[in-house]
Amino acid sequence: MYDEGLKEGVFVLHADKDTPIIGKVWPGYTAYPDFFSDAAKKWWTKLASTYHQTVPFDGMWTVSVCCYNFKCKHCSEVIKHLKLY
């Protein structure tokens, strides 16, 4: 999933515009999809649709509705990029 997202350019990037910001959440490390990007929305929709074909579901609850990062060094960059505050 990460490799595909990296290839499609769907993650929030560092200021160098080349390296995804990696954070630590439960249960491990993550890259943050940039849901303001049409590419990220398309990528996420495809993932959810593929999963739905395997496990039919009526709804989906994504727990993290804001930036979480237990390795807080980069969280401020994500918030700044997404213009949350």
C-alpha cells in the first residue's frame, strides 16, 4: 500500500517536496495521505472499494480524523501543510 501511494504521490511531503513525512502512530509508522489532493482521494477510494469487495461493509469509521503523531517532531509540518491551524 505504501509503495503504491508513494508511486502515485498521495502523501504529505517534507518541505523538500520529495520525501513523505513519516509519523509514529499505533501500531507503527505511517505516511499521511494528503486528502486535499485529488490523487489521494482517488487512491483511498480505490483501496476502500477493493476492501469492500472482500469484506462487504455498510460504513467505515476512520479513527484518526486529525493529525496524530507519537513522534511529534514532524506533526507540526503536517498541520502546517494541511492548514489545520
